[in-house]
Amino acid sequence: MDKVIRATQFILEDENGNHRASLSLTTDGPLLNLSDENGTVRATLDVVGDGPTLALSDENGKVRVMLHVFKNGPVLVLFDENGKTIWSQP
């Protein structure tokens, strides 16, 4: 027999009750956030209208790498600590 859990959000906490991950369904689509031991979101994966996006952030929560996959191909963007684009492909 299959067991199914249905919800619009799941939150995972570590042994100290700190928020470490969440999986939710937003109005735009599914969203997965992974946080470090300080509660800073370090990785985000979402799937919205144009396609999936993976964002990786530094210890300050600033996005440093972003990968988008669009219908016409992938785009990879690197950011400096101030949020300025330092490299983008294509």
C-alpha cells in the first residue's frame, strides 16, 4: 500500500529546532530552500514559468551563482559579493 502525505509546505529542522530546509508550493511553482547552521539560505531551487532556476548563496545570503534553464538553453551567471554580474554565459 502506498503512503502519501499531501501538503503545501514542509519544513525541516535540526536537532536544535533550527530551520534547515523547506519545500513549499508558491503561487509561481515549487520552491526548495536549503539553509546552513546559522539559518542563512544557501541554496534555492525553483521551477517557475520559464523553467528551473538553481541559486547558490554565500554565508551572507548573497546569491553568487545562478543557473537558469530556458526553452532556448541554459544561462549561468556569477555574481561578486556586491551582487554585480562578473560573468554570464551565454
